[in-house]
Amino acid sequence: MAKNHFTGFLAVTALLAAVAPAARAEQGLIVHKALSLDMAMAMAQGSLEKCRSLNYKCAVTVLGATGRTIIAFEDDGANLHRFDVSHKKAYTALVYRRPSKEVVEGWSKKTAEPTPLLEGTMPNPPIEGTNDMGGGIPIPAGNEVIGAIAVSGAPGWDMDEACAKAGLAKVADKLK
């Protein structure tokens, strides 16, 4: 009889061990990836280096997954509005989970079509803090978007985006 109780005890213990991770998730424990300050600084520095190599006076912003600014700065001689614009570009990329240029292209496309508007394709920035400019890109880590980086001040959105991507490339091996 004791052997049956022991076997039953082992079965119950195994069952509890199997469902324990699911129980923790239901209790509110959320595990996610997050940008460290060092990683954000490395990305921002990589973007700045690319901008400077092309003689651009830019501002760079890196946001975490919640939209909080991790690091933001403007280079010497950058125009006054660059700092604010780079933040809005990063926020747009973070909110819509795709490059801000793609968001703007979606908005532009929808203004010419009579079909109903879909989420993320509004003709004007519908969320406060977003803008209609390219140069911001989301920061992926596996299947998650853990932040966004943006540059403002290069001569055109494509070059802003190229500088932001240069920053992202500095840490790409750590984002897998």
C-alpha cells in the first residue's frame, strides 16, 4: 500500500511541476527582453559615427519598449528641431512596430484610396507623439520589438534610416 501512495505522490508532484510555469504566468509574472543602457549607448554611438562620417549634423534617440527615452542627444551644430524630431520618429517606429518611413508610406497610400482606413494606415499621425517622417526603425530581439532608434538631420529619410541602421548593426549579434 505504501508503494501505491509513493507512486501517487510522484505522479502529483510531476503534474504540479508541469503546470507550475503556466501558473506563474497567470499570477502576473512576465518575462521579456529589454535594452540595457550600454546597448542603447552603443547603438546611438554607431549612428553618430555613421552620420559624422558623412558630415551630417544629426540627433539620435533610442527608446525602450515602453516608449521611455534611454538615450537622446544631438551632435554639435545640429539644427534646433532635430532633437524633438528624432524622438518622434523613434516613437512612431515603436508604436507601429515598423520603420517610420513605412508608416508614412501607408498613410500616404490611404489618402489616395477610397477604401476604409486600417489601423496603422491613417492619413495623419493619429497617436500623439508620432510624426510623418522616415528615419526611425524598431529594434527587434527575436519576435519582440524591444525599442526603437531614430536619426534626424541627414539629407533625406533614407540617409536618416541608414544612420539608424548603422547603430543597430553595432549590436545586431546581441539581439538574437
